Amino acid sequence: MQKRRRFKQTTTLSERLADEAERCREEARKLTPGPRRDMLLRQARRDETAMQIDAWLRSPGLRAPT
């Protein structure tokens, strides 16, 4: 059986998603309107939605009662 290669993330998921969203938006700014630009903007919106879902899942309102 193969061993899994494990490593620790140095940045949080939210930081990585924010960086990716900014990179996509920056690249989209350089392009003329077209399918590639639309795809980059769509990916940036997905990353921002994922950040919101992550924040919602980590909110204290969702903790199990103790």
C-alpha cells in the first residue's frame, strides 16, 4: 500500500482562498471580455463563496451544546 504524503498548511484555508480569488480577479483584469475572463471571474466568486461557507461553519453559533 502506498503511503500518503502529508504536509501541514502554512496558511489558513480562508487566506488561501482569498489569495486565489485575488489572483483570478487580477488575471481577469488583464484580459479582454471572453470565455477565459468569464471563467476566472466565476472562479473568484466560487472562492469567495467558499470563504463565506468556511466562516459560517466555524462560527460559534454552530457549536454542539456542551
